[in-house]
Amino acid sequence: MKDVDVVIAGGGIGGLTLALTLHQIGVSCVVLETARAMRPLGVGINIQPNAVRELFALGIGADLLDQVGLPVQEWALLGLNGKEVYAEPRGTFAGYNWPQYAVHRGNLHMLLYHQVIERMGPDAVKLGARALGYDRSNPKQPVCHVQIGDGQEQSYKSTLLIGADGIHSAIRAQMHPDQAPIHWGGAIMWRGTLRAKPMRSPSSFIGLGTHQRRMVIYPISKPDDQGLSLINWIAEVTVDSSGGWQQDSWFRETKLHEFAHHFEDFNYDWLDVPAMLRAADCAYENPMIDRDPISSWVDGPVALMGDAAHPMYPTGSNGASQAIMDARIIGAKLIAHGIGPRALSEYNAELCEPISQLVLRNRSAGPFGLLNLLHDRCGGVFDDIETVIPAQERDTFMGKYKQAAGFAKDMLNAAPATIAVGATV
């Protein structure tokens, strides 16, 4: 049995950000991570300006983030014929006080992990420790039960327990034993990377197609001496999901011929998608999944965060960003209310309902809903976008999403720091 203020079950992006936040505000913690060794898994993700602000406040600035990605300059949607539907600058290019970053997910994860070890010591993260559940028979001191790599079980007691153990969370399953199964709406994604020249700008996020067939393409590294960047791509097709997901796992390496035929006609004067896919150095398949929102993320001194609380479709590019925000809001509530259930209750009151609504908004395509609207009105092919979706309608649609996701520019730029400099519990 180990005594700390907070046990964090899960060492992903959210759990590690929480550990850094707790260290910053003077709260002791330990991270329990299932993996026996940390490895840079995954491909590209985007970190929105609201979350980048929080990383900067943790001392993880541009000098470090530039090592794992690059600031996003543009966000653009294009129809099936390759013509522009909507485009806007992003981050500091749009007047935000902070950039939006496109990063390699695994490299960001490793950056956070090394920061935790450097600042808090090697014992801050216990690897090979899978959370099994918790016991809160003592309401002032929950106990987290974990299975260690060799099959033995250990228990960690603390004042608070935070379940950051992902979409398959054991902490959530105990908190909500009657939760609905994982939800899959029919979208299948294939992901990979290749080295190529960036398109449209040095750092453009491009969404291309419709909700039935779509590509997402963006660089996650600055150009090298030959002008080549590491390009992240996602190919997505929506199929009939009435029979449920038929594969044995939610993630697998796959071959090009299994999916590339869906995109044979994605060939334009500025982009040849079939050639891009043939040049890819890897391809991984996974369904686009989430879970139905739950009524509460808190059970007394136990709380959920990140994908354990609100797994969401990646259509809004803000799953990792919200996990970072969760960590910082928990830290702010601990400062305001002390190390106890009241802080978790206030965290739940602030975020559970609006982020649950964001989960549902992302399920209905999030900002990519513009491409759904385009498909409904013209099949994705048009001559003049103004005759299909006028500019005001497009701007209003995107503005509502940014506000729901917490990164509307004027509101974010004017917001006080989530955690004041030097503030401690």
C-alpha cells in the first residue's frame, strides 16, 4: 500500500499532463501505467490553442513542441472535386495568443513522459501496472487495485483516485457498470505517414471528400533540406454498421490493397491520393469509436478524465486537447477547494455536461459536418461554393463548433490563466 495525495490510473497524454500539473501545484501523486515500457505509439494529432496554452503554462513551450510537431497555419475543407469549401488560418496565424500544433502523438506522449521523470523522479510512473478497479469503503481514502506485470496484485491508497485509463477504463466500468458498449457508427479509418512536400501551405490541415469517403492530410514535421515533411494521412470510409465490428481487435496493421481502391478517383492537379498512399511507410486500421455520455464522471473521491470520461470521435481534432484541459481544470479545482471530493465535484460540474454534448456533436461529424451538408446539397461536387453553402452559413457553423469545444478566439484570448503562476494547494 502506497500513500500519496492522488493516484492516477493511466499514463497517457491526459494522465501525464495531470501528473505535471499536480507537481506544479504541490500535490503528490503516482501514475500507474499498463504498458511495461513507454513507446511512441500512434501517428498525427492536433493540439488546439486552448490546450497549447496549458502546456506553455507547464513550461512545455515552443522549443519542446517544435521537436514533436509544428504550428498549424491553415485548416481547410475541400469537396469531392478538390475545390475549396472552407478555409481559415489557425492558431497565431488567426490571431490567437497561442499556436495550434500538429504533432506526432507518440512523440508528444514521450515528451510528457520524460518531463514527468525529469521533474518528479523515476518512481513517479509505475510501468506494468494495470488498474483493475477501486475500493472506496473508506470514503476519505480510496484504494486502487492494480495488476503488476508478473501477475501479482498491489493496492495503492490515496486521498483521490483519477481514472485516466482510456476508452476501456476499468475505473469507469466499476463506476458505471450498466454503461452501454463501445459505440461504432460505421466509419473505418486507415492511418499512416509518408515523407512528401506539404500541400497548400507549409502546414495545412486538409479534409477532403464527404462523410462517405474522406481523406485527412497534414504535416507533423517541418520540411527538411529537400522540402519534405512527415505527412500524416487518414483515409476514412463509412459502411453499414448494423452487424457490429467484425474484427478481433480495434487496431491492426493492414495492407494498402485492402482499402486504397476506395480513393482511386481522388486525383487532382494539386494532389494524387493513390500515389500518396502507395508511398506510405505504414498503414493501420481502426474503427471510429466512442462511448455514450455518462451522467457523472465522479464517485466521491474518484474521478474520470480524458478518454475514460469522454471518448470521442476525432472529427474535431480535440480528444487529446480535452484530456489536457481536464488535467488543468482538476488542478485549478484542487487549488480552490483543497485535496478532497469537493474539488472533483466542481470539476464534474464544470465539464461533464458540456463535454458530453461535444462528444455527441463530434459523433455527428463535428466541424466536418460542412462536408456532410455539402454532400446532401450537391453530392460533394460544385462549381461555386457560394451557391451551395454561403459564406455566412459556413462561418456560423464553424464558430459554433469552436465555442462548444472551448477554443473560440476572443473568449480564449481574454480568459484568465486556468492556474495562476505560482499557485499551490
